[in-house]
Amino acid sequence: LPALLGLPVMLSVFAITLLMGWWAWTRAPRPAAHAGAIAGGYRPPQRASLWRPWGRAAFRRLLVVFMLNGIASAIPATLVLFFIQDRLQAPPAQEPMFLAAYFVCAALSIPLWLRAVARWGLALTWLVGMLLAIAVFVWTAFLGAGDVVPFLIVCALSGVALGTDLALPSALLAGVVATEGDSGQHEGAYFGWWNFATKLNLALAAGLALPLLGWVGYTPGTRSEDGLQTLGLAYAVLPCVLKLLAAAALYGLILRRPPAAPIS
């Protein structure tokens, strides 16, 4: 869109939509006061409520897994068009095909993953999804010019694995909130930090991936042998390493926790 409309137009549209969102938010219905507050019960200060999730070890453990997994997913999302154009050397008309295969398969896989949750639980199902993503996506490191069909297969299977990332982490967070006894009182703080972590994952991937690639020798559009090798490592290998760390953290910090405080 910036290439079609120009950056000034895009910034103007962004500013207008931001103002419209703020205007709608200021006029949105206010939630009803908590029953305890109506009865004169104690309400913790807002600042204490904001930082409350960080006092919960279960939240900190889950957030570590979520951040590692999120950065692992955000790096390929940042570099995918460069990989398609320079490494695969596919025509621009084929780019929507890869993205459609990825997201359509992700959406279609969610009901299957939810059935798996009934048998394995949330955390173990998420771990299976991570391992599937690693097993599938690592093969992109071996793809080169013209490997359109293999990459399309990788996109479809990676989309299936993405279904766990879309459906399960928030459910695990809701379980943490309930287990810690904060349901109905402090969900906003938990999900606020959760959404902040989501945005931080994307910012870290976008802000670090391309500058680091340029520093080690990759320039978009040049297609030098060393640059393409570096792009392949950053696009395929680094996310798999981070995803493996996330899987190890999920197993060690959550699945092997004492059964007295279940998370799923």
C-alpha cells in the first residue's frame, strides 16, 4: 500500500483512523462497577493492579514462553517477502498464493487443534504445534531459486502449526488468571501486558532483523551468494532455534510444574 498510495497518504490514513478509534473509545459504554466495590469492599490502587501480574510466577513463566515463540514467528513474517523475491526468485504475482496457503490452513486447523486439546491439554497441544512448526519450517533453509511448490507446501504445513499459536496461548493465560484467583478483577492488567508483549515481539523482529542482515552482508535485491545464504539462515534457521528454545521453556517451566497448580 505505501508503494501504491505513497507514505504521506498512508500516514494521514493512520492518523485519521487513530483519532476515530480514540473518539469511539471515549464514547464507549463504561463497564459496571465490581460488586465488591458497590458494597464498599476493598479495591486495590490502580497502580498495584497494573503490576499485579508480575507478582505471579505462573504469568512470568508463561510470558517467557510466549515471547520466545512470538519472536520466532515474527522474524519470518518480517522477512518473508525478501525470501520470496530474492531467495526463491518467485514473481510478485505468486506472493499472495503463499500467504493465502499459510493463513487459510491456520484457520482450518484450529478446530482440529481444539479437539487435540480435549485429549492432551492446552500446554501439551501447544508443544506439539511448536515441534511441528520446527520440523516443517527448517526445510526452507534448503530451498533456492524456483522452489515454488516446496515452499507452498511448507507454507501450508506451517499454517497448520500456526493454529496452536492463534488459539492456545490466550487460553493458557485465562487459566493462569483463574488459578491465581484474579478472575473478574484484574484480567485487564494480565491481557494488557500480554498485548504489549505481542507488539514488542513484532517490533523486535522488524527493528532488529533487517539491520542485522544488512550488517552481515545482505542487501535486498542484490542476490549475492553470501547475502542469500545469510537471508536463509535468518529466515529459516534462527526462527527454528528460537522456537526450539520456546518449546524447551514450555516443557520445563509449565509442563513439568508441580501438579498442585495446574495450568491447563
